[in-house]
Amino acid sequence: MWASMGGCAVALVAVWWSCLALGFLLAFLIHKVSPRLPSKYERSPLCAFLRDLIRYGKTKQRHRDDWLHVFDVPKRWFWHFYAVSVVWTGLLLVLSLRVRLQGQPYPPWLTSSLSCLCGVQWDERRAPQVSTLLVQLLLWGHSLRRLLECLFVSVYSQGVIHMAQYMFGVGYYVILGLTVLCCDNLNDAKGVDSLFHQLDLGHLSGAALFIWASLLQHSSLVTLARLRTGSSGTAKTFDHGVPHGGWFDLVSCPHYFAELLIYVSLGLVLGGLSLTWWTVVSYVLFNQAVAAQLCQEYYVKKFERYPRRRCAFIPFVL
């Protein structure tokens, strides 16, 4: 059953993503019940550290213990994550194309890493399927777009992120790129048909959803940037404002919702049956839910007339 679902019960990479998803689910639930906890727990150094660990940017608490500032790095360093992804994902895409088009195997250092992460011996005779190549291409395009948005669209204030978040973000796309290849090795091969003949409705629908979600995310980020720049394009303020229009009338963080849809779309491109990839989607769901909930609470607390009908993350749901 596991093989037909595109997963493996002992796949290290699936366990990794599942643990991350569970961790953020617990963080979300604990945050929801934390106001009901006794104050002695709420004020403990451990709780202060955990709160500081999951918050970043505007959701960081203003008055924090001095020792917590030791772990701060600028939020504007977000672009480092996408720069790493553009290089790493691009490298894996080139290597996959060489395997598919020229019959050259992946380098030994890569196959040994993949065998460990996948939980099964890597098949060096296997050429990557069109699903894998398409996901790699879309993921590379996503990383390139986010890199350009970080550098030329977003307007960063003096917000910070935790050092642990920064280190995780640098390694995130490295593991993600390897996960895509693991999904290929764990899926059933479609034979030796040409790439064109492997294309099906799942690839087209997944790519269409990816494009739509990417446009939604980009337009949302542009709307947020214009709160600080106005029509001139030059930063006039670093204060936060209330965004309006489009999906912002439904949710506080449509860019987070778009991020989830992007990962769902990649799951569709992979055929919709990759259990390993859906563990990635579950992580993205709970990770973005925590971030969106914190943003929602920030807006409600800061702006008295903030629209209460807006959900935080998923329209009409959360």
C-alpha cells in the first residue's frame, strides 16, 4: 500500500516533515489555550523563549527580555533563503535533466544522500519522471520570484527573526529539493515514454493552480508594500497599515494562503498520491496557520476598527 501511495513507512524525509507538521500543530493549539494558563507558566523563561522562537517581524513582542535579543537577525535577510533555493534547486534540475536527456547518472554524493532520506536504495537506472522535472522547474521559478520580491518589492522595517528561524530557513529549501527527488524514487515509474506523452490532466491542473496562487501571492505582497510606499514606489513609512481590497477583504494573510495553495498545486503535479509530499503540505499548513494567527491578533490589537469578519488564513475556515 505504501508503495502505491508514493511513500515509504521508513522514509526519513517523510518522518522529518511529519514531525515538523506535528510541532507547529502543537504550537498552534498551545497558543490558542495559552491565555487560560496560569500566569506563572506564561511568564516563565521557557515560555518566553518559545514565544520568541515562533514569532518574527511585527508579531515579535515589543518588550522582551534583553537576553532574547541575542538571537535576533534582520528580517530583511529573508532573501538569503530564496537565493540558496535558486542555486540549489537549479542545480538539482540541471542534474535531473542530464539524467533524463543524456543518460548520465546522478553524482554519488547525491544518490547516497537520497538513499538515506528515502529509506530505500536509490535506483541509478531510473530516469526522473515528467512530474519531478515539472515540480523542480516550478519550485525554481517560485524561489526566483520570491527572491526578486524580497529585493525589489517588499519594504522591510527593522523587524527581526530568531537565529534558529534563520538557520532553518537556509536549510529548508535544501531538504525540500531532495524531498522532490525522493517523491520521484518512491513513485511508480511511467515507463520510458517521452516527457510529452507523460503529461496528463494532473500536471496541467496543478500548473494552472500554481500560476494562479503565485499571482495571488505576488499581488498580495505588492498591496502590503504599497502601504509603505504609496504610488511613488519610494518608502515613506515603516509603520504597519490595514490592507484592503482583493483577498484581503476575506483574510488577513492571503499571501500565506497562496503559499499553501502553491504546495498543494505541486502535490497535484506529482499525481496527488505522493504521501511524502503531503507531509510537506501538512507542515506548510500548520506553519502558515501559526504565522497567520499571530498576524491576525496583531492587527486586531493594533487597529480598533480592524474588520472582525476577516479570517486569518483560509477564507471562511480559519
